Amino acid sequence: MAGRILAGVALAAMAAGGLAQSAPTDSKAIEARFDQQVSSADQLAWLKEMASEPNHVGSPHDKANAEASLAKFRQWGWDARIETFHVLYPTPVSTTVEMVSPEKIVLGGQEPPIAGDDTSANTAHALPPYVAFQGDGDVTGDLVYVNYGMPGDYQDLARRGIDVKGKIVIARYGTGWRGLKPKLAQDHGAIGCIIYSDPADDGYGQSDVYPVGGARPAGGVQRGSVADMPLYPGDPLTPGVGATLNAKRLKREDAKTILKIPVLPMSYGDAQKLLARLGGPVAPEPWRGGLPVTYHMGGNNGVSVHLAVKSDWKLTPVYDVIATLKGARYPDQWVIRGNHHDGWVFGASDPLSGNVAMLSEAKALGELYRQGWRPARTIVYTSWDAEEPMLLGSTEWAEQHADELKKKAVIYINTDNNGRGTFYAQGSHPFQHLVNGAAADVTDPETGATVAARARASVLVGAFEGKEHPGEATLEAARNGGDLPLGALGSGSDYSAYLQHLGLPALNIGFGGEDESGGVYHSVYDSFHHMTTFDDPGLKYGAALSKVVGRLVLRLADADLPVQRYGDFADTVSTYLGEVKKLAADRRAQDEQRDRLLSDGAFRLASDPLKPVGAPAAEPMTPHIELAALENAVDTLKQSASAFDSALAARGAGLTRAQRDRLGAQLRDIDQLLLDDRGLPGRPWYKHLIYAPGRFTGYGAKTLPGVREAIEERRFDDANDYAARTAKVLRDYAARLDMARRTLEER
């Protein structure tokens, strides 16, 4: 009850010229009035303008978009400002990639225009294809194909006697985060790295290519950042502090997130010219992409590449738009909502499809405010700059205002790119029921079902057809009409600093699965034409996104108590612990099997004598990890969460105002108890012991990361240490719930 009760009395209607529409007085009326102000036509007009010029960080149009958004917020009645930070942002002065033997072929360059896409020819002020935070250099070397460039791929190369030391590697996008590919190449001694988009992954292996369909054409190039984000996001020179002009900065050579080797992205049209000439062993089946060539691994085979990058390493201003509607009852409790506005080129899908949906919400909330409604809590809307290079704008704002945010922020709600398809949500699991409730009250624009019902149907059909493996909890919820579990948050968008560094609850929301934006991701073809043809014609799902997120904002702003149910969090952590226990057991069994095969000489006997593949390296046996304390802590958490949820259901309606306020104060910062000041091993910026981006997944989440990754990486002392540390934060969390329950039980 407490989680969705809205303030019962609105203020009198107010308008500049006298009385306007009367203010809505209950939650359903408020949300209905909100929906009336959400317009796909508005979003289309805003998107067309915002995506009309290149929007990379430091471009005139990126700043113009920030200033236009500021003007809109102010027009709609928000107290708005631009907050500026000065971040290291390298841009290319020159880029060179060419094959020098067995023949000379010049590669690279700007992507060609496509008929029907007007902005694809508007590249005079666009940066050439490149990746940010690579290491400048001028190198020539033999080429080695490393598949996706993940740790297991280097093990496969070693078993075939191929070493990348002193060579240039070419890796395809996918499986792991972009920045891990050159980082691992660098760690293995490579002198340069090329990353290309294979057509099997986002080109003609998936759909007709642009402009017939939405998939990546032969000339499309995926830009991006290759900074070592799993160490820390944000400005490489100011880790942990806001990048103001007078901030203390590291020397560039001391910034650990900047790579040391030159790196460039490449189209599959260019990559085919290299891979078709590559020799060496034939690549194993999982390494073979969609190009019409035989994939070889390369090595000392006569294919040599010249790779050179020179950048302008300068401080660049970035412009965060911050807009506020002050809360009437709890002005020092903030519901924060964000989306970024910078793009690698035009950025129509990523990020502007989400940004214009956010603007729709802001317009609707402003109209409610004009009519006399006042939120109980302060609402803060943010349009971030410089997300694409490495979450720069949002991270610097979080670091600059860390103390205030820890005292005042209730939650951070994020969106990024949006498209046609089913609803998805990731984030802090105490808010799972709230998210499902909002999704149940919005209609899917193409099927007429609720957003929640369509999401459940997608889970069931996907599992039946073998397309997805959602997990038993998700399947059971879909079958029974229950709440679909939230996904875990890793990184890759602006929620990271709020959740994983400051310990604030966070959500990431969107629609997708039926769009084709992956085919133009971070390319010049991520345009208004592509977005409105293949990703969300009419921006109908943009309006749906506004309505779902708008409900979350309204309900959180006006609720007596934002969190409705802690049992969802406890059950989720219990699931994560089961996964970690299975991981350890599976690793022990795998180690035993590997050692038996090594002892029996089975790998030597199984290898083709004409195409020899060596045995895997022997490794220490995975021991039994000390998980008893963590198991006991999870049991305690489940008991405390269940007792609190029951007490809230029984007594929440009868609480006095003083009890509600005391209860809110006890629970407001409970998620910060999940932080460990020491942080994760080797990356202390990430302090959350339940959710983190993986060291070798980047965007992908690792849950119970201190324990899970230590087992995966055979750091068994760390596994034992972080099992104990994670147990402690969960016990502290349970104790806080017990304190809050006692407040509920007071008479």
C-alpha cells in the first residue's frame, strides 16, 4: 500500500493569467492528465532538429542541443541551468590504416552517403571513424585474427602456437565490450588493434542492409570509446572528483584507463580485404563470421598492416542540463531522471530517441505543475553530455555532488536509446514491483495489450522457441502473471556512477527487440531517416516510454514510501548466491576433467596431426570457497525482508505522519550499506558488492562481483575475502530492515 499511495491533496490550480484547468487530485487523474500531454508529434519534431547535425562531444550542434533543451525546460516551468565540466576528450588529427603486403591497399576513411538518408552526406563537420582513448602511435606489423578478442580466444591462439606479441590484431565487435579487445591485445604484447563489424553479427547475416533494411551496410563503421571503463568511468584525469577547471588532474601518461597502443574501427567491407588474404591455421568454427572468405588466424604469413593515429588531447567543455521541480513536502529528497544528448555522429537512436521521450515527460510534468499540482519530493531531470566517450558528463556531476546526492537522492532513473518491441527494465530490485506496476498501466502501441502483458508473452514464446533462456524465476512469473524480475545493471550508460560508486538505487528502462538500430549503432547512419523507418516509425514507442517512466517518476515523487517490497531484493540475492555456488562446483568438476585428460594424453591423441592443437595449460584446482557466512547472511536477509514486507502490508495504512517520516529516513540510504569502501579488487572506484560491470564483459553485469569474478579468474583468496565482505554488507542491510520494521510495529 505505502509504495503507491500518492499525496491526497493537490494545491490550488495556478497559472500566469489566472485559473487554468483544475489540478488533478488523485493518482489516476494525475497520470491521465500527464498522458494527455505526451505527444509523438512533439518527439518527431524535436528528434529531426536534434539529429540534423553531428553531435559528437565538443561539436557546435551538441552544445546547441543542450541550450535548446535548457530553453524548453524553462519554458515548461522548470528551474533549469547548464552545469559545465572540462574533460579530457581526444579527437583525431589524422588516422591511417592500410595493408602494405602482400599488396598495398589504403583502407578506412569516412562512411559513404546512402541514397534517401539526407544527413548521411552531411559529414563536413563530422569526425572520421575512430575510437576514443586509444593510444596514439604509428606501427607496422603482421596481422593476427583474434575472433572477438576475449581471454578464451587468446587461449585458442596459444594452443595453435600463435603469439600476438609485436603484431597487429584484428578483432570483431561482439561478445565482450569494445574496450576490452584492445586492452587484452595490449596485455598480450600486440602493437596495434583493429576492430571491425562482422556481417554475421549486425550486417546481412541479420537482415537486409541499409537502405533496403536496417542492418549495417558494407561501409558502416562502429565508433566508440576503448577506455578501460571497468577500472573507472568518467574523465580519465580526475577519478573520483568532478572535472571542474581547478580540479587536480593526473598526467595523461599516469591515467590508467587510457590505452597505450593505436586502435581504429573498420567496416566489414574493408575487413574482408584483409581477412581474404590472411594465412595461418583455419579458424575454428566458432570464430567464423559471415564474410565470404575462409577465416584464418594469421601470424607470420605475409599480411602486414600499417596503423597510425594522431590525436588532439585537449580539455573540452561538456554541458549537463539540470532541471528541477521543487518538492512541496520533502524538498531534500530527490527523484532523478536522466538521458544523454551527445552522439557519435547524429545519434538519432542512440541517444536522442530516449532524450526526446524524456523531454515529453518534462513537458507533461511542467503542465501539471502549471495547473497546480506539486510533487511531494523534488524532481530533477538531467540531459547529460559526453556519455559516449566514457560516461563523462553524468559521472563528473555525480562525483562533484557526491555528498549531497548521498544525503538527498532517492533513486536515479535512466534511459538511453529506445525502439520498437517489448519493454525491458534493469536495476535495483527493491523497486521491481513498482516497475511492474507502471508497465501494467501503459498500453503497448502496436498490440493493444498492456506493456507488462506483452513482455510476459515475449518471455514465454522466446523460451518455447529456444531463443531465450530467461531463468526459472522469470519463466514462473511470466506463466503466473507475476512481476517479471528486473535485470542486473552492469555499465554502458549513465546510471553507473549513481549505483556502483555512490550506492544509490537505479533503474534503466526501455523498449526494443523489433528495431534494427544495432545495424547502424555508432555510425553515420544512425539518423532520423533510419530511426523513423526501421526503429520506431512515428515514435509510438517513444510515447510509450514517456508514459512508463512518467508513472515511475510521479509515483516515486508522491509516494508515502518509495520502496514497496524488499523481498524481491532478498530473493534475487539468493538466486545470485545459488549461481555462484554452482559456478564454483562446475569449475571444480571441469578442473578435475581437464587434469584427467592431460594425464591420459587425450588432448594429444585427439588433435589432428596435420593441424595440431596443443593441450590447454594446467591450472590450480578450484578449491571449496568459504561461503558459509554468505549463505547465513542471505538467509538473514530473506527473513528480515519478509518480516518487514509483512509488517508494512499490515500496518502501513495506519502510520502517523511522524512514523512515515521516520521510516523514510531509516530506509532512504539503505542501499548505501551495500558499498564497501575498499571497492572491488583492482578497481576501487566500483564499490557495490551486489552489482558491477564485469572486468571482461564491460557493459554486462556481474552479480556478487567480488566473489564471482574471483572464482572465474582463479583469485581464490579474493573469493574467500569478498564472500565475507559481501556477507557483512547484507547483514547490515538486514539490520536496517529490522530497525524499520520496529518503527512499523510501534503503537
